[in-house]
Amino acid sequence: MANWIPLWVHKLGSPPLFYRFAGAARPWLLALAVLAAAGGLYGGLVLAPSDYQQGDAYRIIFIHVPSAWMSLFIYGVMAVASFVALVWRVKLAEVVAMESAPVGAAFTFITLVTGSLWGKPMWGTWWTWDARLTSELVLLFLYLGVIGLYHAFEDRRQGARAAAFLALIGIVNVPIVHFSVNWWNTLHQGSTVRILGPSKMAPSMLWPLLTMMAATKLYYLASLCSRVRADLLALEGGKDWVRKIAEAEGSR
Amino acid sequence: MNAFLAMGGYAAYVWPAYAVFFAVLLADAIAPRLRRGRILRELRARLARQTARQQRGAAPP
């Protein structure tokens, strides 16, 4: 690879080093995620006032919207890692891409279920085939397709490459999900939180939402660390460093 | 407290949503731990078989 990339990036790409790094980072990430979630949920469920139109039903937003953001964010991470894996054949990138898929699928599932539970009292229906809901369902199927394709091959690295290709093609769905509320007439409301310009939301409701967003991001990183560790052990089963870990844990 | 749990009459929608959120993420957190244990157990079994085979080869009965 190009030599403008600092040496520690190459070093971190080595499985035994990343295994140790992820093991050290995981408890901190998880603790921060739990702390942020506790703060965000206290702010969202207790401190924030009820909505003048939706009453207390709107409080589903504090898990629905962060999960929806994560479903798109994780897909982006998976696609970038897939690209790196396909172009430069970096083993760690393959692992990151393939182990992101189950977390992304989990968040997409949460988004669909919580959205359904929110839709019933507000729209009068659990489900409707409109643009936002349908494209989010397609996103879930893309995640499941990547997971399924990965496990369909005897050789895991071959499976990872095939699934990485599918992940890259599926990226076209991400802007469709995001802009579906603008492009089509939909039951789903538009964006209230904007990166550019002022958000259309009261600060007392906005800060718990953003704190929950931080919590879900931190949780994803913690889950990714623990998943990548397990996958590296499986992939490098014949190597010396994995053998040492297996023996050390066996004698405990 | 009761008013908090009632969620303004929307308890039947709000609390299941939160339950799903935590249940799914808990399952997601536990799965890799179980998998890691299984991988290491299988690896130890393979190593034990390997050393047993080597010992048999070194000292035939």
C-alpha cells in the first residue's frame, strides 16, 4: 500500500495485534455506551415533556431514530470495509465487513419493529408499503443476504469476498432509504434533525436523542470488537498466537 | 411512578418497543461471547488429538 499511511495502521491490521487492541478497547466502549444510554433514556423518558400532538407515544423516537441511523451507518462501514477487502485483500477488512452485518441487521430489525409499534397508534396501521418502510425492509434483506452468502461457502475468505461484492452493490439502497421521504409521497415524516442548519426539534428532546445516537455508535464499536475477536480466532486457528490463547484459557 | 409506567395511555406501544431494543441488543452482545468459547474449546480438542497422535507415533506400543 502507499507509504503515506502511517506504520501503526499497518501494525493494527495484523490479527494478533488487533485482537489485543480490541480486547482492551471493548470494556471501555461498552461502559461508555451503557452510561450514555442511561443518561439519554433518563432524559428521553423522564425529563423530556410529552409531545403536543403525539402525547407520550413519541418517546419511541429515542430508540427508533438512533437505530435507523445505525442501520445506515453500519451499512456504510460495511461497504467501505468491503471495498478495502476487495481491492487490497486485507484480511482484517474482510472480518470487519462480515462482522458488521449481524449488528446492522439487528439495528435494522429494531428500526422496523419499533417503527411498527409507533405506527399503530399514530397512523392506525402496523405496516404500509410506502417508500421509507419498504426501502428499510430491503436494507434488512440486504444484510441477511450478506450474512447468508458469507456462510454459504466452505472457504470463509472466498465467502467473505462474494459477500463483500454483494454489500458493495447494495450500497445504492442507502441513499434511497435516506431520501425516500423527500423523493416520494410517504406516510413517514421527514427529517427533524439536520447536520446542516437548525434542527426542527426542542432542545429538551434533542439532547436525549443525540445522546442515544452516541450510545448506539459506542455499542456498535464494542460489539464489533467482540465479534472481530471471535472471528479472528476462528480464521487463524492454526497459528501460534491463537494456540497460546486456547491453552491459556483451557488451564484456567 | 404509575403515570410514568402508563406513558399517557401508550404503554402498550412504548414499553414493547424498548423491550425489543434491549432484547435484540442483549442477544447481539451474548452471541460472540458464546461463539468465542466454542471456537477455543474446539481448538483445544483439536490440539489434544494432535499431541495424542504425535505421542503414539513417537513411542509405538
